[in-house]
Amino acid sequence: MNLTAFVQSLEHRLPPATAMKGDRIGLQLQSGRSEISSVLVTMEMTDGVVEEAIQQGADCIVAFHPLIFVPLTALTDSERVGRICTKLIAHSIALVVAHTNFDAFPKGTSTLLAERLGLRVEKTLVPDAVHEGFGMGIEASLDTPETMMDFVARLHAVTNAPVRHNTGKSDLVQRVAIVGGSGASFIDAALAARVDAFITADLKYHDFHRTEGALTLIDPGHYEMEQFVPLGLATLTEEIAKYHAETLIVTRSRTVPNPILYYPNTEKYRAAQQNTLHHA
């Protein structure tokens, strides 16, 4: 498939205008390539992911998190971005990124987690002003209310990680807001939505203090919330190939790119996260 046509089709489905201001999305490395035949989909670019792409003969990687975010002054093997860029160029592997425009996608990051939790998605938390159905975060609900501790346990089982939370306005939960990834800036939107709980990542100590007694904040971790994204991006990539009647091999990376270790159960959680990549 033509690389330019693929990027255009991806951006047709995930409009760049729906991404957060300043995000780095789209074609990040062409690597001298105009045609692609095999795509590896991953959440994060790591040395392990690149080696996996090389070994399986992938000529394009679709990643969720941008590899190149700040202006580069040099490409050297002494740091991660330079090392990975050099390897991709040397092996003619293109890199395409879909990040917060996938977050804003109706079937994107937050919806993928909601489905895993057995939630019914109701609407977008902060709708995009132009693109109908797009926006940041979702509001969703359980068919039957359950205790907050049961719900936290459900999230723990789904994300395969320790979970931080505070005490909100109720011991029961039915309506939930979700913003995949770093969503502290959406706390006010969650409060305004009058949900029982807000699931997001990278929350600070003072965020938990601020909402105590008003809204249960639940933080299962950044990677932990987003580990289902490769499945969604792979599905989208397959749909693009089918639409263009192109033969495009699409695989999801089996390399866990999560840099977080857990004490005392790293092996337990990593094994569960690896299983998710293999069988999600």
C-alpha cells in the first residue's frame, strides 16, 4: 500500500484537528519508503519493539505515543530517540503516530477501557466543537450499581496493576468518567458531569485531596489504562487496508513497553500485561 495514502486514510478517520494542541502525530519517519506491506502496531517505541519489527520484516510501525516530541538537535546512539530513529532509517521502517486524535476517537482509548470494564458508554465527556462524536474522555455507566471497592477490584483485574484511589461522595458507583492517560486537567469536567468516579492516570497527591468527599478519583497508571490501544489501532489499520482493497499484514507488538516496575509483584503484573498483548 502506498504510505502517503495510508497516512491520509488514517487521518481521515482520526482527524488531526481533534488532537490536543501541540501533539506530534502523523508521519514521523518516512525512512526512504513509499510503499508498505507489513505494519506492526504498538503503544510505545522501545528498542525491543524496533527489534521485533526488524525480525518480523515489518516496513511500517503505527505507534500511539510519539517518538519525536521535542525538536531534535542530533541523532546519536547514546539516547533513546536518536538510537531508535537511526535503527528505523537503517532498516527502512516508516513510523506513523496516532495519539490524542485516537484518544478523541469515538472508539478510542477511553472507550476501549470502558468496554473491558463492562461499562455502557453514554456520551463524550468534553465533546469536540467541530467533529461530531469526537472529544476527550467519556461518561459511562454500570447496568447495576456496585460498591466502590468492588469496582476498584474490577479495574485492578482488568488493568493488571495496583490502583490508587480516594474516598468520594458515595460508597456505591454507577456512573463513571474516563480519560485515558494523563487526565488531571479534566477533573473539573468530571465534577460537572456529577459522576461517581473518575478514572485517569498520573494524578497528584493534591488531586486526591481536592476531590475527597465529592468525587472518587481512581488512578490505575498510564500504561495500564492505555494497554488496549494497540488492539484498537490494529483494527483501524485493518479496516483501512480492506477499504482500499490492499494486502497489508497487520500485527500487534508482543513487546511490553511499560517501564514501570511494581514492588513486590513485578513478575505477576508483567506476566498479566504480556498476556493482554498476546490475547486481547
